[in-house]
Amino acid sequence: PGQGLSDAASLRRTGPHVCARRQAAVSGHPKVLRDRMSETWKPKNPEQLLDAIHWAAAEGQSFDVRGHGTKQGFGRPGEARHVLDLGALTEITAYEPSELFMTAQAATPIAEIKAALRQNNQQLAFEPPDMSVLYGGGDGGSIGGAMACNLAGPRSIQAGAARDHFLGFNAVSGRG
């Protein structure tokens, strides 16, 4: 008695203080994100990325940073007026199979990294999940998105999450 499923109707507010549902205010709603953006920056190399960050720092502007945009629905939408699209930074810059070492740019697709590893009978220990089915298609995302969200599959209990396999990175802060 008194246990089981709650009556959902009793949890709803009624009366004069009820707010109408607002679909546009839902966190991660793509239309909200697109309507707030005024300009997209697409650096083609690290030097152009540095220029964009220096501009934003000098002008007091902020960026919504994206690689492939597959993690856009995670968390609350940002308030940035500009998009920094890193989609062109997709190179595996170093790979030493015998050392189990790889360096890749932020927007390098996970699929490309897996293909390179597969050629040497290797794999990512943290098994980044492919959320593209849940978020409307796509290519499974980028290594930068996986690291930013610390995504990992069921093997993470034993092998560790994404950031546990991350040795270092180069970043741009806008401060020099």
C-alpha cells in the first residue's frame, strides 16, 4: 500500500500560476541554438584558429565551439553569438602503432581514427559510443567531442573513460 507508480496528475501544478509549456525554451533545442548565432567562423588550420581566438578575446566575444555538432544536445545551450566550427581540423598528425600513440586534431572523426587503428589490429580502449542515432544521424562525432564529453562505453569500468587515455593537448586561450 502506498508504493508503486505515482499519479502524474498530482505532480502537476494547477491554478493561476501555471506556465504554458515553451518548446523553444527546451535545453538543447536546435532551433534555439541556430536563431541566436550571428556568425560562423571556420578556421582551416591552427593559425586561422589562433587568429579567431585572438579576435574574440580582443572584442570581448565568445564562441560556441563545434567539431561535427553531434554533441550539441548535451547540456544547456550556450549563450555565444558566434560559432567556431572546427570541422576542417580533421587530420591525424602522428600515429606510432608500435608505441600505441596517436595525435589528431579536434574534429578528426572517430570513424577515421578507428579505421587507422583497425589497420594495425588496434582499437580505442574506451569505446566512444555513437550517439548519432539519438541525435539525428551524423558520423559518430569527433575525437574532440568525445574528450570534451568524456564519453566511454561499457568497458570504461575496467579500461577507463576517454580522458583516462588522453596524454596531452595543445590549446589556444586568447591570452597569448
